[in-house]
Amino acid sequence: MLEILIFSLSSPFFLANTGNSRVVGVPCALEILPPGGQDAAKLAYVQRLGPERTAAIGNGRNDALMLQVDKRFSNHFSARVSYTLADSRGNTTGDGTPQANLQFLDDLNLDDYEGPTNFDRRHNLVISGTSLIPKTGGLTVAWIARYLSGLAFTIQDTNTDADRNAILFDPLPAGSYSGTGTNAITVDNEGGRNGARGPDFFELDLRLGYRFRLGGSRSLDVFGEVFNVTNRANFDSPTGDRRSTNFLVLTALRPGGIPMTGQLGLRFAF
């Protein structure tokens, strides 16, 4: 059985911005010239906070193609293959109520903020199945393999404020960037927000079980499970800030990215 689903969703995102040069809650320095001009006295600086304004002015688009093939249980086994090809883009991160980090005065510069959202996972592949081993009286093997492409993140340098908007978020130009030290990686950056891709994810889980029939409706299942059979280290995206000593260095596993783990279990049915 083959199932195909194609969908496209376009919706506004809410952005938080101010009438000043940065988001509410963080002071911004404004230069004010006293009478007589710059030569008459040193520049005076004031701290100014503007009221937060939230409006549905960002745009995002989510497109996906989903395929699924099922092999129903026959000849002692069943299987399923599922694949999703997705593209999530917009002029915001799509995460909660994002800030307009490229805003300068009243210009939000949303065109320059165009790029993948924080949840853009281009490829998602899952292969699973179950097999009843013939002539064993109840031995079963089950498996599930998952592959996910990496999430997008931004290559930047918070040492400088290139656009002088008092927000330390200025993506670096397109190109190849490398970290240094243990577990450092090299990425090809397309430039702009979320122009680089983090590590991908792969995990294979296995389950081996045997059912003892105890007469009537009673049965005893004994099983063992192994998660992440290949013991692959599935890292989270590194920091893309060139200012950091951990720039493009893999330092933490992604949520759910456990090392190889096993467990044993019993199940009695009556």
C-alpha cells in the first residue's frame, strides 16, 4: 500500500519590535549633540526604552511531501517505509514570538531576515518492521531505523555590530567555516540567517522477543531491547558564534540522542 500526501501552509508570524532601534527591555544608546555642535562639548548619551509592539507582520511558508509504503503482515513479516521532504522558510525564525534582530530604527529589514525557520528539517526517513521467525514457536524480531537531516543555524560574530542597531546579531557572509579542537566540524554556510546546517541524526533500535503460551488465554512474553545499536553519537547543533571558544565544536548530544542502551522485560497476559 502506497500513501502520498502533499501539503503547503503559509501563515503570518508575530514579531516583537519597537519604535526605537532595538527590542523592548534592552537599552539603546542614542547620540545627542548639545548646542554648539560636536566641537563645543563631548557627545551626551541617554538610555531609552520603547514600548513593545507585537504584530503579525512576519511571513512563513511550510511545504512538505510525505510518502509511506506499507507491507502488511504476510509470509512471517511486515514492514513500513515513511519519508518526508520538507521546506520551512520565512522572514522570522518561526519560534514563538521572534525578535526583529536586523531592525534599524523603524525599518525591520525583513527581506534580509529571509531564510529557513528554526524547525526546517529537510529529510525525515523511518524504516520499521516485524518478523516472526519460522519454526521457532514464537521468536520475533522488530526494528526501527530513523534518519533526520540537520537543523539550520546561523554563522555570526557577536564581536561586532556591523549594522549598528545595538543588537549583536549579524550573520557572516557565505563560505566554508571550521571550528578548532576536538569534535570540531566544517560547515558550508549559505550566508544570512540560518545559512548553515547542523549534524544529522541516525538511530537503529532492535527488539528480540519470545512468547511462551501457557494454555488458555495465558502467555508470557520475554523480550530484550537495544536502542542506538550502532552507538552513534548524535550531536546537537554547535554554536555558530565565531566569538565563542566553542565555535563549530560539538559539545552536547541532541535531546533524545542517547548512547547505546539495553533493557530486558517480561509481560504476562491472562
